[in-house]
Amino acid sequence: MKKSRLPFATLLLVLVFFYLPIGFLVLNSFNNSRYASKWNGFSTRWYERLTERDDLVAALGNSLKIATGASLASMVLGTAAAFALRHRASKLQDAHRLLVAVPLVLPDILMGMSLLLLFISFGLKLSLFTITLAHITFCLSYVALVVQARLQDFDFNAVEAARDLGATKLQAFVKVTLPLLAPGILAGGLLAFTLSIDDYVITYFVKGPGSDTLPTLVYAMIKKSKDLPVINALSSIMLLVTFAVVAVSQRLTRPTPSSI
Amino acid sequence: MNKERRSEILATAPSFLWLAMFVLVPVLIIFAIAFRPALPAGGIGEGWSLDAVRSLAEPAYLSLLLRTLWISALTTAACIALSLPVAYAMARLTPVWRSRVLLLVIVPFWTNFVIRVFAWQQILHAQGYLAELLRGLHLIGPNDRLLGNLGAVVLVSVYTYLPFSILPLFAAAEKFDFGLLDAARDLGAKPARAFFGVFVPGVRQGIITAFLVVFIPMLGSYVVPDMVGGTGTQMIGNKIAQRNFSDRNLPEAAALSGALALLVLAPMFLRRKEKPQ
């Protein structure tokens, strides 16, 4: 049979399209020149410059604080949601499912705008706290999605065996269900962490003055065309971290050899 | 039964209440504040007013809406057109290569969005290699810019949303019975005819999902037109941000957001109503 080569050529082109800009950015971060259009020799000076930037370090600290809080809270809330959604045929779960789906489809700008108006209406001062509340909200839905997928091929016989052997419901949950489900919950938490670190639009709407995260600070620097080579260096480091996170997450979500 | 119900409510309560508080209530507040008067200093006034909602009738908003729909439609069409052959090719790979390529498609989804748009901004920059190259080849004039136009916004939007449309189409292509294509060819169909006549209808559900996951977020696009677009490519999202941060007119920002919310959420509810049949 003759296979058409066109789809494979498209696939190859698309992969090049995906990675060319990223590669260009990493390459440029080692460019001695201040401008992107001239290669002026290899240099690590933009990376050295990074260590002198206290504002970037502070923003990174903020990002990490928010992402840690948001991923921990959304792991708890999202896992509970995934368990609740297993009760299929009920009106409550229909409404619940719709609520969980809304943050997944609502454009970021609407989520940011609506949360800003909520915080203003309730007189809440915009701060790292309001950013964390916003991040928990969209992370929750993603964790629920990941854990739900894991629950679909979860072997509940192990839990029932524990119950038959005299474990209470709580004991069975803590000693059997949670450990078996842990990789799924952790993968959800990792996704939440990345989404939180990544978020710009929602954060921009609900952040107060002075509470910059890494993306909002970088964005402001880009808009002012300030220290672009430093952003290249920073971006390269962030990309490296992302690749490491993906590698870990791949490990977690890979199906285990035996289900128990 | 009663105990079962209680444990269901107990498991549902945390996420349900959280989302009601931070999703449902805020969306309702958008619609409420759209009917409030704006204070000159930037606050929200007492009482009710139709000023903000009435301002939506300005002709400038109609062209803003049409431009938003047009940019979103172009991006979605380009994403689906590219994703169809990609999903086809991925589904025909050996399982080992399939999971490798799948990983390569997913990784951009994990990388920072602002950074990816920034990378393009540098590539398309007036003094960048690409502009110099195209100028050298006389493909663009000395004063032509690669940034700030519709092409740049659509290109970078496609770049950021392509993984979202590849994934559902790949999921559909994986379930597609490729024997049908062989049958079509045995019956004399040319490869292109078999592709469009058999494969494309076969992954219809994937196309619908891909459409939704690209088109809906595109309607609320803000970062891409802000970073690589210009005044001629402003979308609804940019206007909302402008009303909010520059003009400090929260009721007008809310009215615009409300209109966008209706535009985005209406198809979702219509789809739910259709489903049971």
C-alpha cells in the first residue's frame, strides 16, 4: 500500500515550528550582544546579571509561595471533587460537574475581571493572598480532571478487601485509597503548580501594587523593552525547569506495571 | 442510602462551595456592576445606571466584536487545518514513536505562555534576523513591519493554541479505523479524496472539540494582541484591560466582560441542552 507522505511532512514541520522559537531564545541568551539580530560571541553575562536582580528574586519568591499554596489547596479540593463526581446519577453532581468545568472553558480575562470585581465588592485588599485565592480556583478544576482520569481505572477491589478485613472507612481511605491514588494526585498537583507559575492574565487583574509574580514582572519588562537579554536568560532557566517538571510528571502518570 | 447521600454531600461541599464563591458569584457580579454608574475618580458609584450597557451600542464596539470573531475564526481554522494531518500522522506511528511525539506536542503546553509569546516578539522584531532576511530577499520593503499586524497575531495565536487542537484530534484519530481508508483506496479513491471523504468525517467529534478549545479562549485573547499586535488588531480582551487599567471605568469594563461572557458561555449551555437527544 502506498502511504501519503504529506501528513508526516506536516507533523515534522509542526514540531520544528514548536521548538524553533524556544531554541532561538535559548541560543540568544548566550549572545554577548545586547540586540537579538547580531551574534557577538558566546557569553554567560546575562545569567550573571540575573543574580544581581533583587526584584526578579523577590518576584520568583512570590511565584513560588503562591504556587505552593495554590497547588496544595487545589490538590485537597480537586481530589475531593473527583471523588464526589463519581456519584453519577444525581442532580447535585450535574451542577457540580458544570461548576468544575467552567474554569476550564472561561477565558482567563473573564476569570481575572470577575475575581477583581468580587474582591473589590467585598473590600478585600489586593495582595499575594487574593492572587492565591484566584489560582486555587482554576487549579482545582485541573486537579479534579487529572484525578478523575486516574479514578476511572482505579481498582476498588483493594479498598473493599481492606474493608472486608475489618478496616474502617477512614482507615481504608487513608491506608489503601490514598497511597494507590497518590501518583495521580501528585501529577495533578504538579500540573497545578506549573499552571500557577505560568499564569499571567488572571494574576495581572487581581494583583495589588507591589505584589508582582515572575510572569507579571517579566511582562512589564518586555512592555518597557527593558533588559531583554536578561529575560532571555531567565526564560531559558524557566524552560529548563519546565522540562524537568515534565520528566517527573511523565514518571508519575506512566501506568504502573501491575495495578496493585 | 441516607449514609451514602451524606458522604456524597460531604465530598461535594468543599469544591462546590469554593467554586460557587469564586466562579459563580464573581460572574454574577460582572452583570451587576455593568448596571452601576462609574465615578470620575475610578470607583463604582451608588445606585443603578444604564450608561455602561448603553455604551456597548457605540459603532466602534461592533467593529471590535467583528474583528475579535474574525481573528478567532482564522486562528481556529488554521489550527484545525494543521492538526488534521498531524493527528493522522501521529495515529499511524508505531506506539513507541507515538508516545514520544505526543510528549513533544505536550511540552509546549507546560512552558510559560509569556515566554513563548516573547520569543516570537523577538523573532518578528523589526531588527531581527527574520526581518533582515526577508528584506534581503526583497520579500518585504525597508519600512514593512512583521509585528503589529493581523498576520503576527494569528501566527503567534496558532503557535500557542496548536497543541490544544492537536490533542483532541489525535485522541479521535487513535480510535479511527484506518482499514476504512484502505477500503476507500481499494475502491479507487485518491489519497486526498480518502483523507477528506473518510478520515475527516471519521474524526468529526475531535474537530468539534478542537474548535471549542481554540475558539472560546481565543475570544478572550489578550496577551498575544497586546504583545505582537497593534492598534489595528485590538480584541475585546484588550478593550476590557484598557477600560479597567487605563480609563479606570469599572462599569464599562464589566459591561464588556458581560457581553464576552454571554458570547462564550451561551454555546456551552446550548450544547448541554442538545446532548440528551
